[in-house]
Amino acid sequence: MSKLVQQSTEELRKRILEAIGKAVAKGELPEEPIPDFAIEVPADRAHGDWATNAAMVSARAFKQPPRKIAEAIVANLDLNGTYLKPACEIAGPGFINFSLNQRFYVDVLRDIEKLGGQYGRSDYGQGKKIMVEFVSANPTGPMHMGNARGGALGDCLSSVLDAAGYDVWREFYVNDAGNQIEKFGISLEARYLQIYLGENQVPFPEDGYQGEDIKDRAIEFSELNGDAFVHADSEMRRKALVDYALPKNIDKMKADLTKYRISYDQWFLESTLHHNGELTETIELLKSRGMTYEQDGALWYRATQFGAEKDEVLIRQNGNPTYFAADIAYHRNKFEKRHFDRCIDIWGADHHGHVARMKGAMNAVGLDGDKLDVILMQLVRLTQNGEIVRMSKRTGKAIQLGDLLEEVPVDAARFLFAMREANSQMEFDLDLAVQQDSQNPVYYVQYARARICSIFKALANDGIFPRACTDEELGLLTAPAEIELIRHLSAYTGEIVQAAKDYDPASIIRYVITLATLFHKFYDACRVKGDQESLTAARMALCTATSTVICNVLNMFQISAPETM
């Protein structure tokens, strides 16, 4: 809720408590501890703007029917000097409904006018350090549709948390060490040798990476080095291939994500943990805490002691640490070395079994696993003409993030991917994403803002320009469509805070779509240019406030807010 709304609800709570105190003093209610009660927006706004269940929850303590308690509260309630109308209504078995007065709506517009681009921001998070790690795709191949969704969700969630007053850090974890890099080297080596020796002479490893990108990197390497590495030592050859191909892949990832308008505070290399001793240090810490044992030549972690279904290998028989061991060291680094108050990981739903293991591992190294939150993201299906699309028309291969951004505007991709909760299955409609009409949600929202700019342009041609309004002039905005629009504008800060609590940027997308709908409804119901100059000025102020909030949402999510469409 905005500070205005928060102050109002706090004041109402205080006045209700005072009313109960007066009723007790008069002997209308017994002197008993008052249970906590809620002040909420009723499901049906026809019943009022706010409602309280104070009478309902007090029935047991006061040993009276809720309606009788409600009558005592209302009889002793003084709402003078608040944003609420003096008259309130008792509904059903004992709910008390309240309606906002016109001063509230005037002050909402004043608040937006004063704060401008800062409207919606709050200090709810109190500057606590929070890391959001997202995408973190394997650098041995190109990014795919899941990464497109994870990128939008992670970046938009980070922006919501920032607006809610957290100190936010965006991070990409690069798996540039371990088993997958060994497999990457073996795969590149096979493709490189096949160029000179033939596929019959060099069988491709069964568990190698089959992608065309491996062939492409091997060809590029051969064009630079010729057959110089054909007869070299295998270990030297693989290292040369990986040293060439891995930075190329990481650079491609960075370029695609930059095009997607995602900027990270850090690209954290897994190899750092191997080189700086933190991986070894973490394994030794687990050993010292009695969390490991040896079996079949491998070192195991007692994961089952911390809620996991089975124990996990930390060091393989060949002496190499597992991905899981590095992951424990990495998350320990986040909390212990860099002192983040909370860490959020966005993972694919196929990693659900890893959640309990990782949270338990934080407890095992003496940290608090409850401070690690994992958002599991469901798969994306691409559709076109009502059918599932599996191949890119441009490349003839599986669709990559880079392919998508060549076919779909970045605005549409970010908006549509952030529009669904992470835990919901998603269909991404390629036809819808490029549509330029109200069926496309991002176009619909952008058009609302462009329409406001168009209204002002038309009024300017008539010599009418926005101007400062008096409170009395803003008080002329009493039509139902005007009230509904201002009420929705007043909720923006609260929506941001709730989205931060729920880790749900999709709720802000829904908020701004509703805002666009309410603006179009207002535009259809209320002529901005009217016969009364004061009302025209007030309606222009409402248009400006609406434009400000739409822009604040779109800017927060790195989506453009064009003035013309």
C-alpha cells in the first residue's frame, strides 16, 4: 500500500481501538484483551473501500454477538480528520464497512504528482542485501526458451525487490569447471579430429554434446589453427579447444542477455571456487562437522540427515569434486563470504529434488538454509498458428534465446514471460507476441500510455495544456470511472510490496493491465475536454498520474513506453 493508504489504515485501526475503549468505559463492552483484527479491501467494493472483522474476532472475548459489538464500536467511533466518511455500515453478521472521502482521492493524485518516477517505491525491505541468481545456463551450449523465461522472471523480480527497498544483486553462475567442461572438451576434440581424420576414424562419444554449436566451434578452431593440434597430446588439445570455445560461448550468452536488457552485477565463475580454495575449504568443513563418510573410493555427504532422500557424492573415485560439492561452496560463499541476508535461486522445475539438498547443505555447514529460497520454474511451450514450434525457421535448429529475440520484440518477450507465475506451465504464442493490437497485452498497456500522449497533443492544438490544479478542482473527479481509476493508482505501492513478499513479478503485470483497462474505461466514460475548464484540468491531472504509473511499471521492467503507436 502507498504511505497514504498505510497511514490511513493505521489511523483507522487506532480509531477502532479508541472506540472499543470508549465502549468499555461506558460499560457497553466488557474489559477484556482485544484480539488482533484485520482491515481489508472487501471483495465487493459496493460494500465500501475497507472493511474490518474487529467485531467478529472479539465475539468470544466479549461473550457477545458480533453484531452487538459492531454496533457499540460504530456508536463510539470518531472518524473526523481521517480519509474516511463519517458514516460507516454494519454488514452481515458484524463486518464494519468504511468508505473513503474525496480528500483521499485528491491526496493520491498529489502524492503521484510529487513523487513522479519514484512513486511506488518504499523502504519495506529496509536495505537488506538480497541476491537473485537466475538463468545460470550451462556455457557448453546456447541458451533456450527456459532461459528466456527465467531471465525475464529473475530480472523483473530483482526490479520489484529493488522498488520494495531491498539492496538487490543480480548474479549469473557460470559452470566453467567440473564434469560438464570435461565432456565439453571431449566433444570438441572429437569434432575437431573428425574434420581431419573423418567421422569413421573418430567415433563421437556416446555421452558427448551433440549440438551443432559444438561442430561450429570446432570448425572455427580449425580455421584458426589448422591441423596443428591433430597430433598433439589429447589433454593439451582439449584444453586449447576449451580455452577457445568457452569464452566464445560466454560472450554469446552475455550478448544475448544484453539484447534482452538483462545486466548482471556479476558473472561468477565456478572455477573461482576451485582456484581460491573455497571448494576444498567447504569440503573440509563438512568433514570436520562429521557430515561426510567414505564409501567405494568416493567421499559422500550425509544429505539424509538434513531431509534429503539420499546421500550425495562430494568427491568421485577419480578425485574430482562433483557439481553438488561446488554448489555447496558457491552458496556458502553467498552467505558467509559476501554476507547476503537472503538468496533467491530461480531453477527449472526438473531441479525440484535439489532444493531440500541445498537448503540442508547450508544447515550442514552451519548456516541457515531457510534464508535460501528457490523458485521453481515450469517449462515453456512455443506455439504458432495453434501448433507447437520446436525448430527455428531461421536456423532449422532448436529455438534458442538468440533466435527468439530476432523474431519477437524484446518488449513483448519480457512482458509475456513475466506475465505468468513461475510455477505455472506456459505457452508462448509467437503470433500474439508480434501482434500490434489490443489482443497483445504489452501493446494494450503501451497503447494506454500512448493514448494519453495523444490526448494531450490534441488538447495542445486547441491551446489547452496541463496546469497545476487546486484541491477543489481535483475534488471534481467524482465520476465512478474516475474514482475507480484513482483507487487503483493508490494501490500501486502496496502491490509492489506484496509482489516482493510473494516473489511474484507477474502480479505487477496484472496490475498494469488492469490499470490500462481502467484508463480506457475512464476515457470512454469521461470526456477529458469538457465545457468546464476546471474539470478539464483535473482530468488532465488524472491522465498525467495514470501515465506516470504506467511508465513506472514499464521502466521498472525494462519495457519501453512509447509516446506514439
